Amino acid sequence: MPYPETTDAFTVTSVDDWSNFTRQEVPLKKFEEDDIDIAVDACGVCASDVHKINGGWGRDIPLPLCVGHEIIGKAVKVGSKVKDIKVGDRVGVGAQIGADLTCNNCKADQENYCPNQLDTYGAKYADGTVTQGGYSSHVRAHQYFTFKIPDGLDTALAAPMLCAGLTTYSPLKRLGAGPGKKVAILGLGGLGHFGVLWSVAMGAETYVLSHSPSKEKDALALGAKQFISTKGDKWAEPWKFTFDLILNCADATDRFNLPDYFSTLKVNGAFHMVGFPDKPLPSIMAQAFAPNGCSLSASHIGNRPEMIEMLELAAKQNVKSWVETIDISEKGCKEAVTRVYNGDNVKFRFTLVNYDAIFGKRS
């Protein structure tokens, strides 16, 4: 049975055949008073999608699975308790679609750390229904995790902000990036380019650390003050005690000599991770943190107030993500996830678009 009982989705049916998508109807959870149904118009393609479907983060995933958690579309149905969104509004959903909203974390605007949080795809509601993502015709979301998209933002460019954007904005905000601070963004990819955009927009003096010298031109075009190549054993020597914060957006941290990076931090500076490798971090002595009292930390997406603030900042300062669009289809989904996996000239995010051509006008 089609929508509203199901969503028309491009799904993965096997971890071993993760790049091939099958179009099929998958169930939506029962519609409730706090819910909003969204006819999807665009969905960003996140590295998390690939890590999930290829077993990089574990092979035990619910199948069939539709991924995609950078979703923008039109609200086509709203529950009786929904306050701020009406039918016809352009809205978005990020990487989180549920939480208990009653625990101490949720009450403190830390719902992204709720012990009962639900991912936008691959999680299970109490009734056993699996959450399904935005490579599909419709998404059903709780109002707390649905956000109005400011008029000044282009749909295809804004979609990746809902996960990659928030994942980088939140720690920069919480760790004090702004005027008078020196921030280094490590890794200039899908996450890293947002790190540069936000850090610059917040007023921080922003640098890019990368092992790929070919990315210098892009780093400067994004607004970085300087590009620093991490090739060579002594790359860190000129930069000791320089940065208040390193935001690590790379997923190859298991191959890094972390003490080199730590050495470039000011006293009590932070090496903060939002890029997560599939493999364990290298072993390290506790003494590596002592020369400058630095810390190693990580975070998970961001909260609702940060999402709203980030979108408003993007609209106010005309922040534009670097996006390549791909038409949604079995072929388009395959191309997108395969190129992300291979790092095939992705500069710097993909957004799946032209949903009406596949799913028709939806209401």
C-alpha cells in the first residue's frame, strides 16, 4: 500500500551488495499528533550513509534500509499538536528523528545525547517499525526534529547542512570559535569544508590542515587564512602552541601521529573529532597530552537550538555549501555512494534532487 502507509524508497537489501539500490515500498510508523509528513525534494549524501550500508560501522543493520539524513521537502501533513509548522512549509530533518524528550539530557537541550535517541534511518520505534531515510518519497518525523528552512537558502545547498553542517557547527560553537580565536580545520572534505565556512562566519582566524597540497586553492577560496600541508615529519614545528582548537574532520585518524597535531595547540587547547574512522585510534601515552594540557574529544551532531541558529547564520551571511547535484534513481544513488566511498572528486557534498521526476507531485 502506498503513502501514507509506506514510503516509496530506494533501499539497500544486502551489506555485501551495498552500492546497488532496489526501489520498493517500506513501512512508515503510525502517524501521531506530534508528527509531520514530508514530501522529500532533496537529500544530501553523507559518509555516514556509506559507513552504515557497507558494514563499516557494523554489519548488523535492518534490511531493507533506506538511508539519507540530510532531508529537505514540503510538509504535506501535520499532527494536531504541531505548533510551528503548517502544510506547505519547506522543512528539513537531520540525522536525529527521535528522543524521549523527558530525560535530563533532553531537558537541558542535549537531546542529541539522549540515551533513547533515534537515528533518522536504521533505528526502531517502540512498535518495531524501522526508521527510513530520505532516499525516498516521504519521511515521517516528530516536530521537535523538523526545522523550517529559511527563505534565503537554496534547497540543494542547504540539505547537507542538516547533518554535516550541524556536526561541525555545534562543536565550533561549544568550544568558543569566534573573534580572537585561531581554529584549524583538519581534513578538507564534506565535513571539513563546512568547518571552514562556519569558523570564518563566526569570525575566527581559520586555517586548514591537510595532507593533500592540491586542496590549498579550495581552502583559501572557502575563506581560510592559510593552508598548512601535513606532509613531512616536521610539518608541525613552525606551528607549536598556535591553535585554540583543531576540529578534526578526517576519517583517517587511525593513521595519524597524534602528538604532532597536539603540539600545535595552545595551552588547554582541544583536538576535537567529528570525523570517525572505521578502525581504532592509534595507541597513545597519556604523557602526550601533558606538554600543553590539551584534550582529545568528540561530539555527536548537535541540538535543536544549534540547528536553528546555524540555519539563520547561513541565511544571514549567505553561507553556501559546495554541492554537486545528482538526480535520484537507482543509478543516481549508486553513483553517489560509490563516489563518496572512493573519494572520487567529491567537492564537497552530493545532494540527490529531482524527486518529482521519479515520485511525481506529492501531497
